[in-house]
Amino acid sequence: MKKLLAASLVALASSSVAAQDYQYEIGVEYESNDAASAAGILGQGFFSKVETEGHALRESAYMERKSNIYASYVNEDYDAGGSENASSIGGELYIPKAYLFLGAQYISAGDGDWGLTLGVTPVKGLRITTQYWDEPGYDFNLQGKYVADLAGGDAINIELGYYDGEVDDTVSLEFDYYFGPSFSLGAIIANTVDTDYTIKAEKFFADRFSVNASYMFGEYDDTWGIGAAVRF
């Protein structure tokens, strides 16, 4: 398990918020389908305050290139019986003057695994990375993320991913539109053998609290998730 399971709650109303800086974020998440359910907690701390003024709230730390450390814990229960626990710890380091990005992560699931990320940040809003995992080793992969501010305080996020697997390749596309700083709608398309589609939304309240939701559908089980987070 290489990621804490994503989750969110759709918020229909939007409200204006006054920008507030933050340094820590804690979130809880729940996700379920016909085969299993999972609940998790994630915490993230930044080395300095994250300035939110002028940014979509979800993208503030990314746009400010803030280095951080994070940790997560997730428990997954299978409907057929049994469960699995996993924890992770990692960090992200931006080196602005060299336009470099470095990441490291350790996952406790199974026999444990660790990974490294190397990337470049050539222009504002753009990051291009590649990842190495100790198990199964390095296969060619690239991830790209670009965030652009639009007129009227709106913004967009575009993410592309490619993984050259030993059996099947994986290609993914993610898009988010931010209606002002506090509300976003997005979608993910991911293809390995079959194609999965995800729709998602997130809403911030008072700049500090957020709720979000996701729904994934494809060839097999549909999966839905909800979650919430607080910043301080």
C-alpha cells in the first residue's frame, strides 16, 4: 500500500474566507467499496508558515514550495475476513535556488518498503518528478503537476503520470478547478489494464477546516470516500 487512501465530502455551498497562514494539518479519512473499507489519519508539518494569500487553499504549500514532513496510519478491513494495517513516514524538500525537489518515504506494510523522489521545479507552478522504490526497484516513471492562477481568484491543477510496468503500463490524468480559494471540483482518469474514473470535491470553511469527497467507478467495484481536515 503506497498511499493513504483518498477520501472526501461534497460541499454544495461556498463562502468567502479571509486568508490565514498555517503550519500544520491533520486529516481523517474513510473509504469503502463492496470488498473492503479503510479508515486513516494523516498529519503534516511544514518547516515554516505556509502563506495562503493569493492561492487556492489546497495548493498553497505547493505554490509556496514549502518543505515538510508527514506521517499516516491506515487500517483496512476486508469483507471476506481479515484486516491490514499500514503506517508511513516521509518528507519533501524544496531547494528553490537549484530548482530541485527531493522526497523520501517509508511504508510499513508487508515487509516494509522505502522510496525516493527526485524532481525539478523549473517555473512557478510546475514540478516534474520520478520515483524509485526499493521493491521492486526502478522502472521508468514520470509525474508532472502544474497549478495556474486564473482571473477572478480561480485556479486550475493538472497532473499527469506515466509508469512503465514490467507487465502493463499505467497512465493517469488529474484535473481540478478551483472556484475561488475555498472550493474545488475535480476528476481523475487512470488506466492500467482497465480504466478507472474518479470525481471529487473539496470545500474549506473559515480557511482552517475542510471536508472532501470522492467517488471512483470503473470495471470492478465502485469506491466512495469522505474525510475532513483541520489546519493550525
